[in-house]
Amino acid sequence: MRPDQIRKVVVVGGGTAGWMSAATLAKIMGEMPGLEIELVESEAIGTVGVGEATIPQITLFNQMLGIDEVDFVKATNATYKLGIEFVDWVRIGHRYVHPFGTYGIDMRGVEFLHHWLKGRTLGDTTPLDAYSIGATAGVNSRMMWPRRDLPNSPVSKIVYAFQFDAGLYARYLRRMAEAAGVRRTEGRIVEVVQNPESGFVEAVVLEGGRRVEGELFLDCSGFRGLLIEQTLHAGFEDWSKWLPNDRAIAIPCESSDDEQPLTRATARPAGWQWRIPLQHRVGNGYVYSSAHVSDDEALTTLLANLDGAPLAEPNALRFTAGFRKQAWVKNVVAIGLAGGFLEPLESTSIHLIQAGIARLMNLFPTLAWTEAERRRYNERTLRDYVEIRDFLVLHYKSTERDDSPYWDYCRTLEPPEGLAERIAMFRANGRVFHESEELFADTSWQAVLMGQGVEPGGYHPAADLLSDEETLTRLRHIREVLGATVNEMPTQRAFLAMNNMTSDVSLRRAS
């Protein structure tokens, strides 16, 4: 054992962030001699608990923990997700899908998009979604696991994520973490004890006087940032000039027959509404700007656009889009909402938790507390937030809507410099530049840029290596094969049933 090894990690707060952190620590480092992991949470303090949609990286996280997918889907009332459908974002009545995975196939070393762009100049008006198995299967309510044994079939390119009950997921991870040796302590923190010389956090004190000491603290306390902000004053960078939404109302409702494996984001007069179908209910919420609509009006709009009867009282949230100026200060690392907030338009909230945990595992410190580790962690975390911020702003900036003061503000806002450069390059020639380690691949940028109506002025010259006739023939063949493949796929409901993934709650409600 190293003499400078950290022997005690304290996770402050439960919920998704806390239990994802604890489960990962236990899985990766739990057998380290002398290491103790303790999570402190209070049942009296609620969690946000509305983040139910994910992106494909969650499958890697679950695999790392050794989670059995069938068991997980049943235990969390999960459904599958092949992408996000955006409704009314460009103009009322318009819709498109940001699918997971790729479009078509690259040809002659040129990205498929450029062949599709060339096809449009030749009169082929088929939408880009028709060349994505994620988009096509999603809107047709079809689902299956990818078939890696069929490399030439579109089913080999299926990429998926999940939609699940976040509260049930946290409980699922809690059981795993506690079985692996994590100690859970119930109690409300009333004091944070710092070393008078270094300022490092030494302990948290609970109601009743119990003292929980540690050497490394993970702040998973949500928006309030009990350690990172209230104690260590990391500072907050406000991004509301680009992302003006500052409130949300969430409410579950009864399910309907609409069982597409897609998250839906529908633009509203002062924000947008999410729809996340689970096996036993539908999660809904209205994310909006309080400067453009009252809370009562927002609730009225949300309730008027549910699939079925509400199943709970509305849950109101207030937030500011932005990021802690430092996610790691002294011996405290902020994970999840304690480190910042970006609205869940692209379902990135749980991914940011996952990325923060993975980065910490890679840079796990010793008692030497090397400054280079903190700096690297903070720099990379900031880049994650900036990249996602810019991707979100793209949805608002690139719109034709002028039917409300809210959309007038969004349409005319000055985008961040990096986003302005991306839009300009794509508008000029259909190209997307991609930095290393970025979350969103070229196809994601292509999906949203094209979906939001950013029209390229041309295509890659090498697309002309194929004759006009061959270009149109290949495009037709790709979409015919893809369409036929999707028609042979089972519906999501049938897929869940045939793989014994239908939850007990779903069975009871269907009976």
C-alpha cells in the first residue's frame, strides 16, 4: 500500500449522481486495501429525479459495472431509445430526428452526407432521415439489438440508449454499491469542517452531531453545491444569455399507444416540452423562460399536451444554465448538478455524470494532491460543458420561428464564437470539423444542422467521383434496403416481450 494512498472517500448526496459515483468507485477501486467508501444522504431532501433519457454512452457505463441488460430494463421500467425527435423547432409543423448512429454508407472515401447533398441537386428530395436506421426504426416504433454478425446489413449499425425511471435506476445502483461494500449513512448535513490552514474539507457533521470524516469528497448535492460552492466558493459562470430557459415543470402521465423508441422535444411558445415514454408511464416536462411566460401559463400548456391523465403532482424546478468555474477544488470534486446545469434537450445530464466519474477514475489522486490533476480535470470538464452548450444553442439559433418574443430572442441571439464558426463552415460547403474527444460526432452535427434548416451551399468535390446516374441509383438502393430491413424488425413492445424485459409494473397495468 502506498503511504500517500487515499483511504476514505465520502460521497455527499445520493440520487443518480451519488449512486453512479459510489457504484463506480466500488467496482473499480473497491478491492483496494484500506479504501473505505461512504455515501451520506437524507431521505428528507428530495432529488431532482426527472432525468430519464440517456445517450448511447450509458450502455458502456452499465457494461463496465457488469449490469445485466435484461434485468436492468425490467428493474427500471426502461424502454429503448434510438434518437430524439424535434417537433416545431424550425417552424410549426416541421419535425426531424437526431438519430444515434450514422447515415447511409460512405462512398469513395467521402461522407455519405455529401452524396446525399449531391443527390438533392439532381432532384432527389428524399429526406436525410430516410437513410438512418435509427430515425426510420424510431418513427415506426421498431427495435432490435444490433447484429454484428451481419456487417453488410443496416441492423449492424443500430445504436441505442435507454429511457428509464431515474429513481429506480438510483435504487438499482445503490443495491449494487452496498453489496460491493459501500456504506450508506442517513442524515442531513448541518456543518462542513475545513482544515484551518489548507481549507481542505475534513468532515461533514450531521444532525445529532455525528461526524463523517474523509480525505476525498464527491459533491453530489445537486443544484445547491453544498461543498463545491457553499463551502469552497468555486464560482459559477452564467450562460443564460445563450440559454435563457430557467425553469421547468415535470409531471408523469398515463401511457398511450405511442410507443416509439424516441425521446420527443416539442418547441412551445416560451421553451420546449419533453416526452419520454417508459414501460409504465410517460415522463413529461416543460422547460421554459420565466421572462417569457408565467409559471401558471407554463403549467396550463404542459397539462394540455399530455398523452393521458397525470399520475402525480407537478414538480417545479428553478435553475440557471451554466457551469462551476472549477469542478475540482482542493479535495472536493463536483459531480452532476453540483458542477453545473445544461437543460436536457439532448439528454446529456446523465452523460455528464458518467464523464465526470470516468475522468476522476483516470485522474484519481493521492494525498500529494498534484495540481496538474486538478487542472486537467477542470479543463476537460469545461470543454465538455462548452461543447454541449454550443450544440444546444444551435437548436435555438437556427430557427425560422418569429411567432413569440421568446423565439425572436433565440433567433437573433449572438452565438458563441465556436458555434458561429461551425455554422459558417457548414453553410459554405456542408463540412463539420470535429475536435478530439468531443461527445457529438459529425453525424450528430449534420443531423441537427440539416434538421434545423442550415443549408449548405455545396458538397465535397469528390462526391463527383460517382456519376450522376450512379449517385441516384446508390441512394435509392440504400433507402430501399433500409426500409425493407425496418419493416422486418419487431415493434418495441414485441421486442421487450420476446426478450423477457417487460417489467412487472407494465404487466399489471396492461392486465
